[in-house]
Amino acid sequence: MLLPWLALLALWCWVVDVLRDGSMQPLPYVPLLNPIDLGHVLALLFALQLARAKLVPTRPLLIGAAGFGFVWLSSLLVRTLHHVVGTPMWLDGALDNGIVQTGLTILWTALALLAMLFATRRSPPDAARSVWLAGAALLAGVVAKLFFVDLSSIGTLERIVSFLGVGVLMLVIGYVSPMPPAAPAMETQR
């Protein structure tokens, strides 16, 4: 009964991430302390409450929460850059702006680092490899973005910052987060 409300909240979060800038005129914009981000936190708390009550399957909820968090943090970055630096919002051409592209590249690399670090340090052994591979897939997407988007569409300074930032974070990933071992295969009984 409560699952449709969670789906409706997720849809609301996606729509406001794309369409709204979180402005609270005449108050200044404060990341995480604006109506949009507070609404996202409430939606996340609702999802956690459903998971604790065992009303939603845990694995799909975790995958959905990861996607939700990715979109939320990307939109939070775009909103913050819009208010602090004056970059455009999503529908106004954010993806054509070099500062936004550089910020997204660094953010996504940091998220890949966090996922891979979580996989090697805190993740349950049966899920560690899949979480690490999800982080590696995000990192591969960032590298593809570097070559296909950042090299062709952003300015020299932003390009340098993107490449240096991703390079440093990749060195950190290689040092602190090696790939976890595969889950042991079940032995057959004779």
C-alpha cells in the first residue's frame, strides 16, 4: 500500500531536480538546507522506514537508492553552481557549461571512489564485488565522458582540472580500494 507513495516521491524528486533551482528568495541559497534537498531527505527517510518494516524488498530498494542518490548529488551540484557561480540549470544548458562538466566529472569520480572504498571496507562479503564493479562502471563512464565530452566541449582550464582531478582520484582508488575477491564457490557434497 505504501510502495506507490514511495514511487510518487521518487518521481517528485526527479522532476524538481530537473525543473527547480531550490531558490528561497529573499533568503540565500544554502545547499542541503533548502526545500528541495529537505524534501529529498524526507523521501529517503520514508524509504528507510519502509525497508526497516520489511515492506519493500531490500536489494531493489538499495539499487533505487543508489540511483536516486546519484541524481540527487548531481542536481545538488548543478543547483549550487547555479547559485554560487551563475551557471545555467539543467534545462537552460547546464551540460553545455565547462564548469558544470568539470564539476560533474570530479563528483562522479569521487562517487566511484566512495563506492569502491565501501566495497572493500564495509560491504557484506557477498555484495562487495558487485558494489566494487558498480563503482568501476561509473569510473569507466567518467573516463568515456572525459574523452568524448570534456575534450571536445570545455575550455582548457576546465579540461586540465578535470583530467588532474580524475587522475588523482584514480590513483587514490588504485591504492586504497583493490578489487575484492570473488565470493567462494559453494562446494558440492559427495
